Amino acid sequence: MKVTDTIAAIASAAGNSGIGIVRISGDDSLNIIDKIFRPANKEKKMLEVDSHTLHYGHIVDGDEIIDEVMVLIMKAPNSYTTEDTVEIDCHGGSLVIRKILRTVIKYGARTAEPGEFTKRAFLNGRIDLSQAEAVMDVINSQSDLALKSSLNQLNGNIHDKIKSLRDKIIYQIAYIESALDDPEHISLEGYSDQLLEVVIECKNEVSKLISSFDNGKIIREGVKTAILGKPNAGKSSLMNLLVGEERAIVTEIAGTTRDTLSENIRIGDISLNVIDTAGIRDTEDVVEKIGVKKAIDISSDCDLIIYVVDGLVELDNNDMQIIDLIKNKKAVVLLNKADKDMVVSKDKLEEITGKKVIVISAKERTGFDDLIEEIKNMFYSGDISYNNEVYITNERHKEVLDNSFKSLCQVENSIKDCMPEDFFSIDLMDAYESLGLIIGESVEDDLVNEIFSKFCMGK
């Protein structure tokens, strides 16, 4: 699909900066830049210069000089969109960038929609849909692992895996259809056993991709972490230590934290989305009661719970409630206030909770290396590390893979039930088309529009 109109947008971040970028793409890009760019050395027209060359001069609107710039020319098809593309590198003031964009639009371009440059790259066949989605993942990466995984996807690892699966499936569909059309020359005798081997192989590969989603989701989004505990156990002190600054209010008054406080914390390759919650206890305070309920609700949807126990206070019914919340969750228990004479023992706490207990002192800042190491072991113990393995990080991809897996299971059941061969091809085609949704080879316009509507302007 060839899109011919010319689009333009600011491609640099909002606000003032040293350098700003205005990007133009489309058939009229070179004509537009010819009209508004005045080269410093009176060189030839931009239509005549070599591709991938940089030119110094000024952007003008008639006799008015707008800014001193560098202009990069990238001619089709060797550009991000595969179209003639121009990038204007100007000074990064918000006013001057907007003025250059208005000038570009005045001379023939239109304002690009969010993600339209990448959408054109997809529609023009330069990248597939999974690679297009990886562009935003690269931009939004919160950790080294997330960035490396996104770049891996951008470089086509998912495309290659899905294409390999689809090639295997379409070959079997073609064989069945050919045999049904020409039974005299193509025999299906003994074919079911051969097909079963292929289907089981494809099903196992799809299953492996699906099982990578939990790890992939953590790589992409980080570990959603809730800090739970009774009031005054040291939750907010822990939060401040993890963040590295005084984000949460810490006082000797129990119940100071009434609402949740969220922070993204990077610890090496680990990204933790940490939520400090209100202390869990029975209370008559209406506001505090709401905070307690919110803490309980959040804990049910977390990847990890850090339960902070006040080592100076005997365990009570409030602790038992928290212990019940973490029973079937990934959790680590911190026994806090080791700088004083504690009345709660580590062994007893491990026996009651069934979880790893780490003794810390938020005041003295001790024990936190053990906490970080435990989190690494829980989420990255050799299972999640950057290598060439394909991780599924996108909810849409997982849903499509689930549908494909069900179709392959149906083919397997049909073979075992000795069903006619045309039953095989129906479900094989469903699996083939489902997989095509990941890379955009079987996709509707509404889905494409929905995906690219989430992109930022200029990308």
C-alpha cells in the first residue's frame, strides 16, 4: 500500500532543548524543502542532491529567515518510511520549532497523526506489525532488559519465529488441498501420522512462546510491587531508601500513610513499580479505612509483595491478615528494626509465613543487599536474562497465540479422532491466520489504527 500525501511533525521531545527536529515524509518532501530551505553555499536544489547527505543553511518563509538549520535528505526507498524523507535539525526552542513546522505545512504538508511515520513504514512493507509495536516499547523501556528485549523484537526475532511457524502450517494446508483436488497423483495414505508430528511440534513452539509471556511482561513493564505491613512498621522508610530520597512521610505516629504512593525504581536490570500502601489494621478512621481497603485490593494484583514486620511488636491479628494475603503470592518478608532488641524471631516468622525472611534495619540501612538479591532470585534466577530467546511482552500477541494454540489442539484432536482431512485444513488455516495477526499479514484496518493511535507524535 503506497501512501502519497506528505506529512510533517515535530520529532523531538516537547519543551526547550539544544536541538529540535522537524520530520517530513512523502512524495512532496523534496519540493517543500526546496521552497523553504536556503543553502549557505548556494548549492543545487534538494531534488538533485545525493541521498543521505547533510546540508547547512536557513529555513525561510519568503524573505523572512526563521532559523539556522541542518537539513538531512533521505530519498526513497532508503528511509524509515521508504518514502522521500527530510529531517530539519534546528535550534530547540519551542517557538522556533513550531514556526518551522507551520512553514512546512504552509508549503504543502499536513500534520502527521500520532505514529503515522511508523504506520507508513509498516504499510510500505519496511517493518511488520510486531516490529512497529517494538518501536514504542523501545521508547518506553524502563530497564536494560526491557530495552534489549524491545530491540531484539525490533530486529525481527518475533517476525522470524512467527514466519517459520506459518510456513510449516501453510505447507500442510497446501498439501491437503492439493491431495483433495488431485487424489490420483497425491496420496493422503499415512499422512495423518506425518501431520500429527508437525502439529505437535508447532503446538509446542506456540506453547513456549505463550509461557514466556509472564517473564516478558515483567521485562517490559517491571515488577509490580506492593509494600504491606502494619502502621509504623517501616514501610515508608523502606520506600524512601529504595527511591533514594524522602518521597514518603515518615513519623512516629501510626497511620501517617493514608493513601498509596507509587514509584518506579531501577535496581540494575530490574525495574520495580513500587507502591507504598497504608498500614493494615482495624481502624475507625474513615479515611484510613479507605486506605487499608485500597492496600488489600492492590496486593491481589501484584507480582511481588514486600511484607514489612515491626520486630519490636508481637504478631497480632493484623499480621495474620497480611500473612493470609501473601500466602499464595510471591512475597518476601522483612523483619525490621534489627538495630534494637526485637521480640519477633526470624525463625518463628519464617515458620508462620512460609516465606523467606530477611532481617533489616531501615534506620541503619542494613539488610537491603539481601533484599535485592532475593528479588533477583525470585524473578531473574537464570530464567530471565538477555539472550537470543524470544520473549512475548505484548498482551495482544499472547491473546493471538492462545487462539492459535487452541486451533492446533483442535487439529491434533481431529487427527486422533480419524476425522476427514478437510477438517484438518480448516483449523490449520485458523491457526495460520491467527499467527498472521502478530506480524500484520492478516490484519484489519481498525486494529492497525488502534495500535498506532498509542504512538507519540513525530514517530
